[in-house]
Amino acid sequence: MAKSIVKQKSYDFALRVIKLCTHLRQEKHFEIASQLLRSGTSIGANVEEALAGQSRKDFFAKMCIASKEARETNYWLRLIKDAGIFDKQKSQQLIEASEELIRILTSIVKTGSDNEQGM
């Protein structure tokens, strides 16, 4: 079986998000940590579900959800950076990682949408 790049990248990203959320909770930023943890780990969970999809339609629906979660995560990361509640350079690295996931997931979803229209 071929190795899934998006599966590995979303998993690695989730680990980074968990570490950031642990730090945010230690600094008493509970609400934003909860929001970020939910959306940031949901990306990989939806990718995993997509890879076990029962149909092409199911696969692309889950990838679409993962894409939306990646965009939400990017939003929370930008807020964290601009609010100055976490190191700006490390925040920017996470923002860039989320943008990479967004590009990958958008490409997957777009490919599925293009294939559906061509049928």
C-alpha cells in the first residue's frame, strides 16, 4: 500500500498542535487551547476516516471536512500569533504547516470535484 503523505503530515501537525495547546493551558489560555486542539487534531482524524471511506463520495466528503478544519486551525493560529500569546516565529511555522495542509487537502478535494463533474 502506498504511503499517504497527507496522513503523515496531518498526524505530525496534530502532535505539534497538542504540544502548543499544552503550553497554552499552562499559560491559562484555556478557551483558545480547546478550540485549537479540537480543530487541529480533527484534520488528521478526518483524513484517517477518508482513507477508510466506503465510497469515493465518502472519501471526498471527509477530505472536504479535513480541509475546513485545516482552515479553522489556521485562523486560530493566526489569532495566537497576532495576540502575542505564543512565540511569533514558532506560531508562523505552525501557520505555514497549516497552509501546506490546506493546499494539499484543497487539491485533493478539487480533484474529486473535477472528476465528479466529468462523469
